[in-house]
Amino acid sequence: MSIWFRPVTLEDCAKMDSGMHGKGTLMQTMGIKISEIGDDYMVATMQASPEVHNPLGIVHGGANVALAETVASYAANFAVDFENYYCVGQEINANHLKASRNGTLTATAKPVHLGKRSSVWEILIHNSGGDLCCISRMTAAVVKR
């Protein structure tokens, strides 16, 4: 059974990438793309390129967090009646487990809790070799329009 309020497509996600005013977003700047939508999960990818590296040449922890919050925020907003509600990140944490220098990072968000006023999401980020690089949890506030 699907958790999405209405059917959602990759095209719906791509429309959100340019922002409400069409002037661009962090997702476009960092190359974050929603790549898969399942019944109860959403997946996003980002290249572990020098643009998201820290001075040591590894993916910046903040880039991992931006990837995690992006996929969880998209998922949270598609899980509510978007005409009457929207979701914003309220809290996020991350444990960085393995450094990444190149390849593709893949973040999978799954709900832990879907409530009327908040939702909680677990996000696992793996590198191209399938190693778990980061585990994150985000709480989204559900706000009435």
C-alpha cells in the first residue's frame, strides 16, 4: 500500500527542482536528483564530485545532510495533501560512517512515523560500492496552508 497522498512521478519531482519561482534550488546546484519512487520509500542520488568535497577531498558532511534532507523533504511533501499542507524540515541528524571521494551517493528515505502534525524519516546513504556512508533521521513539520 502506497504512503503517497496521490500518485507521484519522477517528473513531479523534477518540476520541484527548479523551485517555486523557477530560479533554481540547492538541488540543482548540488546535482541532487530523485531517481526512484516506491510504495513506501523515495531515492535520491548525488555525485561525490569535488563540488561537494571538503578541503580534505572527501564529501562534506553538510552535503550528506543536504542529500538526506532533500529526499526526506520531497517524500514528506508527497505524503500529505499538498494543496492544504506542506512539510518543512524541523530537525535532522546524521552519523557519517564512511568517507566518500567519488562515484554516486544514493540516499533512500523511508518513514518511521507519518502523523497529522509531523513525520519522521530514516535516510540511509550508500556509496557506489554499496557501503553505508551515512545514516540520518529527519523530522518534518506538517504545516497547514
